Amino acid sequence: MTVDPILARTLLHQMIRIRRFEEKSAELYSAGKIRGFLHLYIGEEAIATGVMQSLTSEDAVFATYREHGHALARGLSAGAIMAEMYGKVEGCSHGRGGSMHLFDAAAKFYGGNAIVGGGLPLMVGYALAQKMRHLSGLSACFFGEGAIAEGEFHESMNLAALWNLPALFLCENNFYAMGTALERSEADTNLVEKAASYRVSGMSVDGMDVIAVLEAVQKAVEFIRSGSGPYFLEFRTYRFRAHSMFDPELYRSKSEVENWKQRCPIAGFSARAISEGWITAETVTAIESEVASEIAHAVEFAEAGSLELVETLTRDVYTESVQKE
């Protein structure tokens, strides 16, 4: 595909933005500013960046608990996300969701879902509504390869194919789910074949290459928008950090992690973009400066935010019963 300087800068800016946001989140978590669970997207930035380039504001997005990158690429502000992780009412879920439950109805970003595979049936239901209401958008759902062992995956694939829904299945295969290697949990590790068993078209993509991601998603989106039915994409990727901040990471070797880091999506694309003349080294420096400023303001926004008043803690949790006379 043709990559002009504007697109190249956009892609690199978004990937660096996600990477630096995640690094700052890890720092703040270690400092006790962010509590609960924290699952970092470091190493997988090319996927969220490439996918969102092909989606429109009419499309709905459902994500996993490793969704900071998805939310940022979808257009949620860094400040609203950071404030949410701080538990402040200025957060995108008003401080009630935290890291795993980012949500913004205006952006059609419907989670953040802490349940493995939990977003899949929600996405299928939304896609069914889009079809029945003759809406132009499609529904896209990110999920890890671990979700393929869940019943929701098979039920969702079956119904999406049966009803010919505008559903885009986005599998981020980082090979370890939580801490179990794919070949130790799946008898057949060809994930595209699993989709084909439901008569769902699909392909496997290098998830470390943002251009490969962008090209694949464009094809998938065109396929869905033509009325041809759902589509499945497997992005073969790798998270450079442990499953979560609580994970001792005893299931993979340090050498394996270091080998994958040599395929860093940001370093790889940056080098290619400079070599091809799409951007310059000065462009990279400028992007880093812009991102640093944005994240600093996001932290300031979160720090200055408000905790919810005790008097309103039960709002949207309990409802007063109305007794009929």
C-alpha cells in the first residue's frame, strides 16, 4: 500500500503514544497511584493502531481487559483514561471501572471487559442490532487467543455466521493467554481454521507490522461492508511485559522475550519509515516530545481529579423499589 508522510507520522505517533502511556502506567502502579489490576499492551501497539485506522465513528468497538491501547487509538483522551485508573470521577467510567473497564458510549467504545471472551457475545448482539436496524456500521471485538477455548467464542462465531452479521473478530494471539502456551491448551493451534469451521473467512497477520495490520483490516472491513458476512483476523503478536503487574512470569524464558523485542513494532516501523523517506529522525524526536507533554498533562489531570462522594457510592448500583399502593 502507499504510505505518505502524513499516514506514517500518524501511525508512529499512535504507537509511541500507547507505549509511553503504558510505561507511565507501570511507573504509577509501582508508586501506588494506580490500584487493582493492570495489564499492559507493550509490544502489541501495532494492532490497535492499525485496526482503528480502518474503522469509522459508526462502528462499535469491544475490547479486553488489556485495552488501554484500544481506547487511546479509538479516541478516548489520555486524561480520561488515566483519571479512570486513578479511580477519579473525571475518568471515562467515572472512576468505577478502573483499568479493565474503560468505556465511552459517545466513542462507541463498549469496554474493557474483565471476563475472558466476555466481549464476544456483546459484539454479536450489537452487530445483530445494526443489521436489524439497517445501520451502516460494523461491530469489532478484540480478544486474546485464550478466549478461543471459551464457549462464548464458538457460540459467537456460529451465530455471526448463521445470521450473516457485520462482525469483525480481532484475535490478538500473544501465544500465552495468561500463562499457558497455546500448544498446551489447544489441540489445533491453527486459529484461522477454527474460524473456517464456522464458515467464517479469515487470515493470519503479522501483528508486529503496523502496515500488515492496516492492509489486512482494510480487506476485512471491505468484505464485511459488502454484506459478505463476518470476518476473522488473527494477529500474531507478543506482549513484552508479564500478563499483569502481579505475574511472576515463570512460564517463558528471558531469551524468548528478548528475541521478540528485536521485532518491536515501533522500532521496526520507525526504521522503515526513515529508510523509505516517509519521515525523518527529527519527526521521531518531535513525536516523542508531543507524547511526553500529553502524558504529563494526563497525569496532572488525574492527580487533580476528585474521588466520588460517599453519599453517591450506591448510585447506579441499587435502585429504590417503588411500592404500589
